[in-house]
Amino acid sequence: MEASLPAGWTLAASSFNWTPDIIKAERTPQDIVTDIAASGVADVVEVEPGSLWRSFPAPQDLEVDAFREELKAAGGRVSILGCSLDDYTTTTERRTTGQRLEFLVPQFDAARRVGATGVRLPIGQAGPELLELVQPLLHDLDLVLFEEIQGQQDPRNPRVQPALDHIAALDDPRIRVLVDISMLMPALPVSYLDELARGGVSPVLCNRLESEWKDPATNDAIMAALRSGTVPPRIHTLFMNLLIRFGRSDAADLKEILPLVGGFHLKFWDLDDADQRVSGPIEELGHLLAQEGFTGTLTSEWGGHEWLRDDPSEMTRRHLALAAKSLA
């Protein structure tokens, strides 16, 4: 699958894609994630430890070691481990910087123990003070910390830019950016639009979302619908994707930050690609990365299981095939 990709580009699959199976609990999370490699979907796996290990956020060595050996026996390895940073000890009491570091250290140790090359946090959550403490730990453990941007977190977003500027100023290859291409959506997923229509969103707004998604003014229409109370409560969470998880950027908007980027989430929602709304952004990204000499992981991540009931393995196989073709 990767034979025609440039050297240094690694296709992977995120265990997040199998969230519905993990929730069903018909098999153990370890078996489900190991099977990603054993069944030939992908031999490089990005792991969500919160749904994998019962002992998270302080994964126990025995649990980590057992999974590492099972995955290795299946021909797989871990790329990135998605960390969690709980900033509060209660609803009002925030952890000190030292306590935040203590919360992360067991997760970093687990990442090293499981053979991961990196760990992941949301962009800016760590902050400059904690990053200063984390830097030597990353070097000691031979890990890269990826700070993730996604959805409407455009690089010029005033809430994102300070964190990107700080990463650039650190100039440390152990602290990189991970870009989720939910930022690069020329149109909304067909299945999502269908779900909104079935959920009771007005035909007028649905038509606008379908035809004018890239128009920033569409956000005003989305907010007006929320304020008016016309969005049925049962789909509020699904509707909020429009304000958070779905972006309007173009691949060219990433050019200035590419020297900081070490990985991508090739986020997809469904596989309806009749108008290249899935493959188009990947192709554009591939051209850009080839020009910039990128090396790193490109990970299939399926967000559509929030409203679809398709088989995760089949969806991921098909998406990886589409991604490989689009990137090449």
C-alpha cells in the first residue's frame, strides 16, 4: 500500500476508528486494537490509551507490556500515544504545573514502554511553563510531543497562533505539530447533512450548509439557528460539529507551519467521494508535502462513527487505499 509513497511517509490507522467496537465490549480493547495489525488493516497504529488500558492515566507496566508483545506478534507497532491532561483536581481547583507534569509522566513512560515514537496533546494545552519541564523528559525517553490542531483551528486563529509561535521559538524537533485535516473540508460529509435533515434541522439551513459551507458567513447562520432554539435538542451535540470539528482552511494555509509539522490525521467522516470532498484535500496535501520534503505519519482517523454504523475495519481499509492513491 505504501510502496508508491515518498520515503519517510508512513500510513497508519488510529484505534479511535474502532471506538464503537470498544464500547460494545464484546472483545477486550487490547484484542480489538491488536486485530488492526493481525487482520492486515494497518501495521502502524496510533493508540488511544484511555480506551485501551484500565489503569489509565497511570498505565501499569504489566498491562502495557502485554499489549506491546501482542501487537508485535501480530506484526504491528505503535506510532503515537494520545495523552490526556486533566487540568483540574476538582471542578474549581486547577492542578499546579508540578501536578500537571506528574499527571503526564506515567503516560510518557507507557509510551516509551509500548514502543511509541510520540505522544499527543491538544495545541496549547501544555503551555510554555509545562513544555519547559517536559522537554528534557522527551529527550530522555526518545519521544516527540505532538500538539494537535484541527477543525476550525486555522494557523492564524488568535487562540492557536501563540502556541504555534512558541513551538517555533523552541526550535526543538522533540516538540512538533500534528495537523488534523478536518481543517481542510471543501464541503460537509453527505452522510452528516442527511443526518441533520433527518434530525429536524430546517431545509433552508441544510441547503445553505450543503452549498455554502466555505463561506465564513455560514457560521452566522449556524449561530442564529442555535440562538433561535430551532435546532432539536436531540441533535445538539451532532450540530456542534459545525462550530468545532469541521474547518474551512485550504492546504495552502498550512505552508508556513509545515517546518513544524511531524504528522497528520487524515480525518474522514464517510467515503462518499463523488465530488472529491474526501480525496481532494488529501491530494492537495500530498502535493504540498512533496514540495516541502515532509517526513512523518499520516494516520487514518474516522470521525463518522458518531452517526454511522459501518464496520470500522472495512471503512479504514477503504480509506487507507483511497489515501494512498490520493497521496501518490
